[in-house]
Amino acid sequence: MRTLFVVLLLATFGCRTDPLAPGFTTRLAHFGGCADVIFFAVDGSDEVMVTFRAEALVAAAREAGRETTTVIDLPAEGVELIIEQGSRISDATCDDVIENRGPDVDRTWIASSGTATVRIRPLDEFTGGRGDLLLENIVFTSSGGDELVLEELEWMDVSLGWYPG
């Protein structure tokens, strides 16, 4: 009887699929952006988020007066690409109000190799710009040394260059 109870507990509580299992990107439900430059993608349960941050790409496109494309070999100085797993993971992203104590991050994975291609279309100084991001052959490494490979992920026509608040 005790074995059956343990099996039922595992079936009820312990058999959740790893949110970062292969194919996790198909569960990313919301793609957005802000600032100069933050791209993010979060799953429907707000448990997994991919975030790309770089400095001054909208400003550079605005200064050039035209669309710009920047290819970045990762890792790179001034660029951050991470995957976070937890709960309410996107609560503080592109938001000036943190609710419910903010995100609870259980695991963080940092890009250790791969390529990011960022295309920025400047608008005006008040509306920022629109951007696309293509991530290719990204290897993420956890603090424990585990690796996660992301072959490709793309954001299209995301609003950038604006700040919450």
C-alpha cells in the first residue's frame, strides 16, 4: 500500500516535464522588447524567459538615420543573453511596477557561444524603433556547467527604444 501511495504522489506532483526540455521554444508565447536594447520571449505559464540585452543599438541606428544590422559573436562585452527559469519570471521585464515580490528565478543559463543578428529600424526620438533579432547556434551554460543548445530563435518587428514609466 505504501508503494502505491508514493507512486500516486509522484504521478500527481513529481512528473512535471522540464520547462527547458528540447523544443521549449515552441512554448514561448509572448515576444517583446523595450529600452536600447532588450528583447525578451516568455512562455505562457511565465516560467521560462529568454532575454537579450545590448547597449545603444537604437541610438546608433537613429544617429545613422537608417536601418542598421549588427552581427554579434557571443559572448561579447556589453551584451547579455540569458535564459531564466522560475515563476513570475517576466514580472520585472520592461515594467516599472514589480508585483508579488517580483520574479522567483530558480535557474539561469548564460550564452557561452553562438551568433546574434540584430536589425534596428529607427523611428523618431519619442517612439524609438522597431527591431528584429535572430539567435543562431547558441550554447547556454548553467552555473553547474550543464549546457543547453538553442539552434535558432527569432523575434520580428519588436518595439524598442522606449522605457517603462
